Amino acid sequence: MEIYEEFRFFSKPLLKEANEASNREKRNKCINPSLIENLPLDFVFHVVKFIYHRKNELRLFVEIDETGKIELLDTSITRYETLPTIRYFKNGKHEINFTERPYPNGREWQESEIKKPLRKQSKFRKEVLGAYKNCCAVCELNLPSLLRASHIWDVKNGGPDTINNGIALCVNHEIAFDSGLLIIKPDYKVETKDKIGVIVKELKLPENKSDYPCKEYLERKFKLINKRVK
């Protein structure tokens, strides 16, 4: 069957739970609890869009009624990825898939950001951004304040501060790359999960071939992401 549309969605109980978590975690955008209480129990609340608000956090655009009215809700990437998916087919049928939650038996959880000392990586950043001509290798954004020298294989796992272990990415695409929503394969093909607005199929590479991303590190990253989602 040919898919017409696909969304992650909230049921009313899931929306109430996510909103309460957002309040507990002191996130910027929450929905008025009284509004949620008055919503119908049998409605499917589609997440029609999201943006990367900050590291490990998404801002969800939640459709709350049949007129298309939108409410904004900030939540973690993990919580978003646990939402069920609904697929609408062109023949009028639909299919719902549920995702395993971090804790069994409906147990709720809370997430917090652990702040770590900032590594001094100005040399690494300068060299990586220079190799990519100060442009994001995915979208070609060229604003230095929004660019990151993103490690392919994390330093904490033994990755070096070398140009071929780095890729110049904008903030959004760095978050997507780190979380596995954007995958850069060893052949430099770009793949995405969910609708994150990336239409590029291949990475934009440096002029100097010796600065190309290390295929071994990309392979390790690819395997790590696949292992994480299984």
C-alpha cells in the first residue's frame, strides 16, 4: 500500500504526560494544562513539524483540533522518539506503530542536561571549518556563529582531534548527526530519519582529499547508531 502521510502523534494521555514532563524539566514551551483537560479523548494529536530548539531538545508543533490549530511543546529527543507513528495510506486505511519506552510498565521518567567542562578545541575547530570553507557540509550555511566542528568518533571514545575526524556542520545538523536522525555513511551518502527537512543526498567534501572524513570513523559511527536504535 502506498503511504500518503506519516506522523508521530500523541494520544491525550501521552500529551498530558509529555506536557507534565516538560513542566518538571523546566522547558520553555508547555501547553496550558486546562486546555489539555478539555481535549477529546479519542483524537489523534499529530506532530506536524519540529525544530531543533537546543541540544537534545526539540520544539514540537502539535495539531490539537480538526481546524489545524497548533500548540508548541518542548521535549527531549528521546521522548519524541518514543511516540507512536501513524501512517495514512492512499486507499483510506491507516496503520499505527508503537515504540518501546525507556522504562516498562508505563513508568514515567525525567531528563536533565549534564553540563561538562568545555574542551579547548579552538585549533580543531579552526582546521575543520577551514577545510570546509566555513560552510556546513550538509546545507552550506556559512555563518561562523552557527557552525560547529563536529567529531565523527567522539573524543570520549578515543577519537582524535584531527581534520578527518571532523565535519563542519551547522548547529541543527550537528544535533541531528549526534542523535542519529542524520546519518553520514562511509561512502559519504546522507540519509535521514523522520522529516527533518534535509534533501541533500551527498556530503559536500573538502577540496583536499586528505581532509575527507575518515571512512573507518564513519563506519564506527554508523554501527553505533544502528546498535542504539535496535
